[in-house]
Amino acid sequence: MSNRARTFYTVQTDSLRAGRQAGESLVVQFAGEPIAAVIVYATINHQQPQVLQGLRAALGPSVPVIGCSVQGVVADEQLTEAGFALGVMGLGGDGVRCAVSVEHEFQTGTHDKGGLLARRLREQLGGEPRLVVLLYDPLCGADVEALLAGIRRQVACPIVGGAASQPWGPLVQTFQYAEDRVFSHGVVALGLDGPFQAEIGMCHGTAPTGIHVTVTRAQGPMVLEIDGRPAVDVWRQATGCERDEIVNQDHNAAWALGVERRYTVPGPDGPTEEVAHMMRCAFGFDLDAGGVIFQAPIPTGTRVMFCHRTEKNVMGGSEVMGAELLARLGGRRPWAVLGFECGARTYPFLGQANTLAEHAALRGTVAPHTPWLGMMAWGEIGPCGGEPGFHNFTYPLVVLVD
């Protein structure tokens, strides 16, 4: 049995033609072998429905298609956040099986919809997937941790993914894809099964400041008070930000809260408690209420720590992640790589040259000749303390190996 992946990348400005070229290329590259699913990423400049229309015309009606709009696209050695870009990956061969599940308006009934999403994957596959990939809308106000908790009631496999995105700047709208449909306020799940394993790396590149604080009042995704003071005031004091600078995205791209997650690990003398941190960036501020808005709730009583990012830490974190993944591969054949790098790490923070250098070094270390598809996400899903967690400023990287 063989596992196969193939990619296609184009900066063709005609959206219908770009989609059709992508589909035709995958069909040629698979050379008669079955395509189990296709993942699609397109920048917002494209006419999103036309991309899918062209892709579907070339693939035929039976191949599952999922994807989303993105800030930037990575395909093999190519990477861009500018203009018209389209990247696709076909997964298949005679060993890989895929299932697709979709939920709309998942900002309501989020936990239950997560359970339904995962249950349909199990039903289609006839059991537990080996990996679930999630793509979702970060702008609809959904609690991503509640979504993950709902999914976790149905599946125990690793869960990775990223939030759909748009060009870096004012938050407007993102799009999700399933089959030939384009929509917003949705979440799409791809369940993968077959004779393979998923090795997952994570890095964030933030440095702890040592400033530990406690959330003392929160409402939904908004933290209203930290250590009994308005959260905006504490944020400004810790980061040195002036009031009129706080809504600047360059400021937001440099600071985050590390949210503690405590878990136990077995040891020779019994289980011990460990602490991991999920990075959360501010997604907005309510200056009148004194609140800081995040993509997922940080409950009252949660202990957090302010963290600051530097280019050196981001680049160094990627280097360490690559070396660790290479060691874990242990000589096994990688046949596909999926990346979900935070869009606040790349061009807006590292700049174009460093972003390209980061990717070239990481690809060269982990899997220089393996089909690779990545997105610049506005929220990332990856492991934390043995369970999936919601992150910002983070880079989950998944290597599928025989």
C-alpha cells in the first residue's frame, strides 16, 4: 500500500483558470491513483467560488475538497503573502481514507456542534481517525476551546489546524470551503485514516517576561480585570503601550499572554505535575469597559504570564522544532507536511526575507523533498500538555510518515 501527496502552486490571477490548473495538475500527478481529498488555500484577492468551480471541474464530483481563505500560502519551497496565490495538496494513494464534516454558524452551540462534527467523521470512516485537521472562521466569536472539547468527546486522535485568514490589517471577513461551497462563520474538519503516523511539532518564539498575573473577572472571550484592575490598564503597564497605540496590530503582534495548562505525567516515583502554556494574543480591546478580547475565553482564576516576542526567538524556535521533528522521524519516510503558522509571525513580524529564510531552513531540515502545504493562520490548533489546545503566535507542523 502506498501513501501519496502532491502539491500545486500558482499566482495566476484568473481564479477560474487557477482552480482548473490546480485540479488538472493533481490528476496528472496522481496518474490514475485515487485522490482521497484535496486541501485548498487561496488569498482573498481571488474570487473564491470560481477557484472551487475550476478545481471541481478538473477533479470531478467525487473527490472531497476542503480549505479556506488565507493571509499567505506555502507550497513546497514557494511562499507568498502578496497578490493572487493558490496552493493545493492532494492526499491519496491506495492506503489513505478521508472524511469531511462541516458545521455552520458554530459560534452558537459550539460544544455540541464540535461533537456532531467529529461523530460524522467517525461514521464515515467506520472508526477513529488517525488525525483531524480543522479549518475555521476566527471572526464569528466562537469559543475554540469549547469546539475542541466537543470534538474530544468523540475522538482521541491528534487534532491540528488553523483559522482562516485574510490580508494582514483590519479584520473584515474570512471564508471556508467544503466541496464547491464558500461560506463564513463555519468550521470544516478533515478526518484522515490509513497506514501512517502523524508527528507534530510546535514552536511559538515568545519569551516570558516573568510577570505572572491572575484573571479576576472575565465575560466570554473578554478579560475585564487582572489582579483586580481593569485588564487594559494592566496590559498597557506590562507592555509599555500608550493608550492610542494599543489597537495597533504591530503592537499586538509582539505581545501575548501565556495561559497555564497543568497536567500530570507518569514517572518512576509516580505521576508529577507539569505546566504548559498556550499563547493567546489580544484580538481587540474595549477601552470603555477596560477589557481585552481574545479568541477563546480565559476563565476567572486562570494564572497567566505576559510574554514578548523577538525575531531571534521566533527563528530559533523554528530551528529547534525542526531538529526535534527530524530526530523523531528516525529515518522513516515523510510523505506529506502540513503547516499552520500564525500570520502574526511571518511578514508582519519577521518580514519577508526572514519568513522565507525560516521556511527554507525548516523544510531543508525536516523534509526537503516532501510535498508541503502551509497557511498563515489567524489562530492555531495544536497539542499542549497532551491535549489539543487553541494557540496564537504558534507554528504547529504536521509530518505524515509511513
